[in-house]
Amino acid sequence: MRFRLPALAAVALALAAPLPAAAQQGASPQPQAAAPADTAAESPQAVVSAFQGVLKQAMQTGDFKTRYGALRTPVETSFHLDVMLRTIAGADWRKASDAQRQALREAFADLTAANYAARFHSYSGQEFEVLEVADGPRGARIVRTQIVRPGKEPIGLNYVMAEQDGHWGIVDVVLGGGVSELATKKSEYGTILKRQGIDGLIETLRIKSRELTAA
């Protein structure tokens, strides 16, 4: 199966690891076995598998706050949050102060963990399965996975991975139908940034986190 990297994910990768102008952008990667560089503990597949392992354990916990607590640190270590925010916020991120960037990063990480805790709230035999690791543009890797559900069709879940400072991290999650979380967030947060700026976005994310935690 061929997989095309969403345009916004390609932008995120450009921010994480620029390539020479001759590099081709948007080419569909070919499935392949893991390269030697991917055999380390923090290979793209290992990062995704570790996060999904924590997610599966959290799903078996009935309490939201316990799930959130189990996921908060893995979100920090598994996702390249700064790369995602630079892509989502664009010029607003570049103009923000260090304090604003840190506050936005914390609020974004809080909400990401809260969203996962809310969405993956129960376990009924689901399994996460890695299908392949493929090359993407700009040195990226695409980790194609699926959620296998007893008696139901599997759900495709594809992770766009970028390497930054020697560490692989998730910069986008794409549902099997091609829905990019990065694109969705850029659209949603862009509207808030236009109306309220960085501080307004920070407060909005904090409010959403509190609403999920209180639910």
C-alpha cells in the first residue's frame, strides 16, 4: 500500500531536518525493512510501539485521571511538540517570547495527553499492530500501524516521524482515511491565533484540558 505524506507533515519535517533543495518532497514512500539505523532502542518503530504500549495499558484503567497521569510524560517523550507547534502556529510561534513558547508547549502537551485519555477510555481486546516502516521525504519515516478490534474492521493509524537532535519523535498522526491531526489542529488553532494571539491560544488549551479532566 502506498502512503502519501500530508502537506503539513512535510512542512513539519522541513522545520525539523531541512534537506538540500534537490530533495524531492511529497513522493510516496516504498515499504521496506527497518534500516540499520532503526535498530536502536529509539528507532521510529520503537518510539511508536512504546507509546502504543503505554496507551494500551492506560485503556485498561477506568479512571480518567489515572489514564492522563500515565500518558502525560510519554506524550512529552514520544512527540516532537516544538516541531508540531512551529508548524501549527507559524509566525505567531516565531514572534512569541520564550515564556510564551514554554507555556504553549505545556498547555499543548497537557491537552494532547487529556485527549488520548478521553478517546482511548476502555479496553475490549484491542491490539496495536505495526504493519511497516517506510521512508518519507526529508529523512522522515512513516510507521504504519493499525488497531485490531475483535469482530470489527481494523483502524489504520499512521505516524509521521522526524529525527531531531538524535531522537525520533512523532510530528503527525494520520488516520487511515487520510485525516491529519496536524492539519486539523492548524485549522482550529489558526482561528484562535487570529482572534486572540498566542496568549489566547494558551488559555483556550488550558480551558479544554480542564474541561476534559473535570468530565
